[in-house]
Amino acid sequence: MYSNERKNGFSILDLLVKIIFAGVFIFILIWLFNKKMPNVNMTPFYSNVFRENIKYMQEAGENYFTDDKMPSEVGESYKLTLSEMEAKNLVLPFVDQDGKACDKNASYVTITKLESGYELKTFLSCGKESNYTIKTLGCHTYCPTGNCNPDKSCTIAKITEYQYKKLVNGNKTKYSCAKGYTLKGKYCYKSKLLDSKSAVVSKTETTTIKKAAKIVQGEAKLTKLTTLSTTKKVEVSVIKNTTPSTTRTVKKAYDCSTTEKVRESYDCTKTKTETSCSTTYQQEAYSCNCKTTTSRGKNVTTCNTCYKSVPVQSCRDVQKTYTDTCYREVEKKTPKTCYKDVTETIPGTTTYKCPAGATSTGSGASMKCYKNQTTYSCPSGTDAQEGSGANLKCYKVTAGSISYTCEDSSYKLDGKSCVKTIKSTTTHKECKDKGYKLEGNKCNLYKTTKVKASAKTTKSSYYVYKWSEKTSLSGYTKTGKTRVVNGEEVCE
């Protein structure tokens, strides 16, 4: 007896089919993974590494430039290169996306004093990427007293930061030179001695000492000079006398006319509508002179056409103008003169005259007065004077003769100086020919050859470091190092 029902459990065939399908699936995943990986864009990751490095460098520079290392004059700057920062153990060595070291001499941090505060500039150059950041430092601890507002009590918050590291895979290039060459950066240098000669010995035979001679001055003399006098016509003030003004009461007329409203007639033009008719005549036809005859047993009537005049009347509305009497209210003025008492001011009189001894021109307010005035002055070259006016006296001071002398007899007078020559001999070695280098007693000329160094790039792993006040960072591990940095300023 046979049955179509399937038994429970796995057969060996089912197991083999499942293993084959699983293997094919895993093979396809591995193939796709290997094909896609080379095209993964790592630029955002490398840019993030560069940003972290420049931030790390900026923080190190800000911590280094404390009050005692700040520039004091506006516009003055202090500079700290990346090489100096590594030497001071302020930062760890930086590398670019290819694992190459950053340019230690081109990368730097500068602090510049502004009118208010300081400017911190951080520049980083790593391989093909270079950029800079600017941070303005305000009050905080950069003020000379540590507290910019003496009326407030301020403290600086202290923040503990932890150092983290992350392992990064990249390429590292190593440079090497052939034998006899010296490696400097990416180039190899070799110097070859072309010429060597003895260093020149220079001698100085004499030394001249010069100092100011002593001044010997003779007795001065005082001479009286002739006083100069000049007479000219000058304008003087006019004497003005004014009598005070007076008042009086007088009768003054004014208009006190009255007005009233009255009814006044006047001619006005009006219009009205009338019907105007006219009669005309027109010709109207009618039958006349009719005759009746019999033809073929029928009566036939024939008439003539006559005309007569008939009257025709036509009418229309027309506007007619006529003159009528209208009335209106008008103001009628009755003239009248009244009088009232008013006070008038009578101005005083003004007289003009010149001071005694003066001459005049014009009269009244236009009068001008003149006097002859004599002034006294000293001639050019006067050194001293006394008195004034007609009593002015002028003097000239004639200095005594001036001579020079040397107090030390070992010096010789030379014009206004005392000179002494001392014989001495000094020697030193130098190279007078261009391009020669002094080395001991020799002047050597070298030829330097510069070639590119051999580069070998290998894959390597390196650590990226960063500081954070967080107790953990995703993807990073702690190095165990901590530091305390200044936080915000809190003022009460």
C-alpha cells in the first residue's frame, strides 16, 4: 500500500540544498563588499581630522599665551610655530590624511594686541590642505589686573579635560638619499669643495679719540642805540551825547463806523417756456370732373386729378428771457470818526563831536575823528630795551671774543675739538671674496647639489588626539592624561 503523505524531518537532499544556497549568498555579499569599498569617500573623515587638529592647536596656543606672555603695545604680535609648540610639549605631532607630518615651520599661532582685547590666529598646513582660524579674546584673565570691572567680583571657572585618541589608518611616505647626500625635507643636498685659501688678516694701525674743546669767552659790551619814532594819522572815537526821550498824551482819530443789513432790489434776468406755432400750406390731390360711361354693358367712371392748398400747423417749445426785479440783503456802512487818548514817545536828540585836538570829517552819525599819533620802536638788531613811549631806550649787546683750548696737554686743538691719535694693532680673519665661507683659518668655496629625495610610501597606522571635558567619546579611548583649562568668567 502506497501513501502520498510526506514524512516529518529533514532529508539529506534538503540539507545539501540549504548549504549550497547559504554558500552562494555569502559569496555574493563578499563580492559586493570588495567591489564597493574602494569607492568609499573618506574626504569628510579626513577634513574632520584637520579641523580637530587645528582646534587642538588653537586651544594649546590659548593656554600658552598667559598674562606674562601677552604683547603690551597695540598692533604688537607674538608668534609660536608648530615646531616650537612640539618642543615645549604643548601638542603632539600632527599628520595629514596620507600620514605625512604637518609643516612645522609654516604652521603657527600668533597673538596680537587690539584696541580692545587680543586676536588669536591659528594657521595649520598639512599636505595639500591649509587653513586658519581667528578668535578674539576679550576680558577674562587677559586684563592687566585679572578683573576688567573693579566694581565686580569675578572668578574664572576651572574645567577638567580628558585626552582621547583614535587609531587611523593611512599612508606614510619615507624619504631617503644616496650615499654622500644629506636629507632635508623632501630634498637631498651634497656640498663639494671647489677652492680653499687662507683667511685675510686685517690690521687697524691707529685709533683717533676726539672730544669737545673748552670754550673761553671774553667780556661782553653794552651799546645804546638810537630810538626810532614814527608819526601817523589814526582814527579815534567820536564823542556821542544823547538826551533821553520824553512822552506826551494826544488825541488820535480812529474809524468807528457802523454797519447794518438792508434789503436791496436789483434787476435780474429770468427765463420761461412758451409754445410757438406756425402755419404752412401744401398741395393736396383730389378727384374731379368725373364722368360715367357704359361700355359692353358695364358702367365705367373716369375722373381727373385736381390739387388744392391745405394749411398745416406745427408747434414747438421755446425759452424766452425777460427782466424781473429781485431782492437781496447787503451790509450798509455808516461812516463815523471817533477819538481816543494815546501816549506818544518823543525821541531824544543825539549830538556828535571829536575829542580835543582831533580833526573831523563828515557830520552826524557819519562823523569820523582823527589825531596824529607818534609811536616809538627799537631798530633791528636790538638785544634789550627799557621804558616805553618817548622814554624808550634801546641797547645792543656785543659779545666778547670766543676761543677754544684743550685742558689735557696730550690732545691737539682741531677747530672746536680736541683730538688725540693712539697707535694700536688689531687683527681678525675674514673672507673678502664673495661666496667663500670662513672655516678656521681657511676660506672655502663650495658647490651645493640639490636633488629630490627618493620617496617610499607605505601603509601605516597613527593616532589622532583630542581634548574634551566629556567623560567618554564615541570611537575614542582615553590616554589617561588630564588638564585643567580656564572656562567662562563669572562675575557677581
